[in-house]
Amino acid sequence: MNDISELLRALLDQYTRTSEVEREFVSMMNNDPQLQEDYRQWCEEYGYEIKTGYQDFIDEQMQDRDEFWEEMTE
């Protein structure tokens, strides 16, 4: 089973733009039926919509990172 949260965090660490993360994740999902099923279960478990769950998670992670750096500069 794929850990979707960890996978998305790893992609965020790898790519500089959220659009690149989204593109890579969608590509991975299109090529891996098991990842699709794991993603569906992850959405159910965490209350995300299947259509936008990964985007919502990425946005949350980016907001958390921004808040961290804002606190560090104060």
C-alpha cells in the first residue's frame, strides 16, 4: 500500500512548483491502478474529495511551510 501523504510530501520536496507536483502525481496515478486505489482509500480516510484531494493536501502543506518560515523570520 502506498502512503499517499508521504508520496505527496516527497514530490513537494523534489519539485519547485505545485503544478509540477500535481502533474507528476496525476501521471503516476494514470500508470498505477494500485496507486489509484490507495489514493481513493486515503481520500476516504482523511475526508478529501477524490477529484481534488491531492490538490487540497498540497495546498495545506504549502500553507504550513509558509507559516513555518513566517514564524522563523519574526
